[in-house]
Amino acid sequence: MPRDDHPTVWSSEQGDLRSKCSQPAQVISLPPRQQTAYLHRDAKGRGGKMVTLVKNLVLSEVDLNALCKQLKRVCGSGGAVKDGVIEIQGDHREKIAEALRKLGYKVKLAGG
């Protein structure tokens, strides 16, 4: 089958609906006492470098970024928030667990 350089594109009266992204719903942060943070250690897809992942927190984007900044300061290392998961460079599960417990979170260590 030959490759068509000008394929037919279908559109409706509303136009191309693929380009209109729906805004994600605003997440309301739960209090720390109602949440359990799961701490994972992972190195997959990172060139063998270890990172600590903080998962399962129901926090708004602003609160998640603020918590990430606080944890980076406690560990003295870099990190970021990706897809609602806090990634801290290095294996700092014990330091992070202690910091989260002081803030009122329940903590579970998971993985390796």
C-alpha cells in the first residue's frame, strides 16, 4: 500500500477535539494523620543511580512541591515531583521516614 502524503483528516462542527485538553481536577490535600506514605527505593531507568520514591500521598500540587522541597533539605540532595510521586536522589528512606513521621504521616517502607 503506497504511503499517502496528504491523508484525509476528519473533523466535526466543533473542530478537532484532540487538541483540547481537559484540565485535571483540583486535588484537595488530606491532613497528614489520614495518610500513609509508602517509601520505595528504585534505580530502574536511571543509569543505576538510586532514588527514594514517596508514593500514595493525596496532596495538591502546591503542597506536594512544598513537601518535596522540605524533604530535599532534610536529605541534603536533589529531587523532583513527577506524576504525583516525590523522587529524592539517593537512598534516604530512613531520613525521609523520620521527617514524615514528625509531620504526622504514617510511613511504610516498601521494596528492596
